[in-house]
Amino acid sequence: MTTATTTGMEAEAALASLRAHIEEFIALELTQRLDVRLANLVHSGVLELDNWDGANLVLPRTVTTALLEAAAERVIWHSHRRRYERDINRLKQSL
């Protein structure tokens, strides 16, 4: 096995581990709070389910995006945000 192969396998393992961490974060963050947040959105009138026919993906995508952004903001290490701001912005620009 060459060094390039080992490095490639290590990179794949690191990406798989990162992917698993992100999937776990999303599952925990959204699953635990989804019902409460959706109920609050409906109760406050922000989310109007009467306008959703089930086929239109705009509402689910909008809600999903808002929930993910709110969840991500809560998880960011506020005390360390300045330290990682450049890396965060670089990654966001790449997305």
C-alpha cells in the first residue's frame, strides 16, 4: 500500500466521520425540537398550513432552511466565533 493510498483512505475515513457527525447533529437538533418549533410557528401565524397543498416544495424547503440555520447558530461556539470566523466565511463562500 502506498502513502497516497493510505492518505486517501484516511481522508475518506475522516470525511465519513465528519458526515456521520453532521447527520447526528441534524437528527438530534431537528428531531428533538421539530414538533415544538412547528407548533410554535403555526400558533404564531408565521406558518400557514392552509396555503400548502402538499405538492409545493417551497414551504418545506423554507421551513427546513430556517430550522437548520437557527440550529446552526445555536451550536456555533459563540465564545470562539471570532477565532473561527475566517474559516466559517471561507466555507460558506465555497458552499
